[in-house]
Amino acid sequence: MDMTETTLYSVSEAAKILGVHPNTLRKWDNEGIANALRLPGGNHRRFTKAELERLARLLETEAK
């Protein structure tokens, strides 16, 4: 993956896009449901657009 052209979203940005609470995303990441990237030098999570699209499809499926 070429990270120079990949937009990364913070937990709060990703949560707003998906319509869930930031703690929900953190929980999903801890449980292996979501796949967050961890930035070097800290425990900051970031989500790719592709991961957000995958999670949105999961949420859509659960809503049906």
C-alpha cells in the first residue's frame, strides 16, 4: 500500500463518517472487527477509506 496517497482518518473522523461513537470503533479494533493502523510513536489509531467502506457495508448488513 502506498501510504503517500492514502488518506487516513482519525477515530473521531471515522466515527462521524460511520455514525457510531468513537469508543465503538476503539472496541471494534480491540476485538478485531475493525482494522486500524497504529501510528509510530504512540497508540493513535487511523482508518483507511477502504476500511471505512468495509465497516459501512457491515453496518448496512446488520441494519437489514
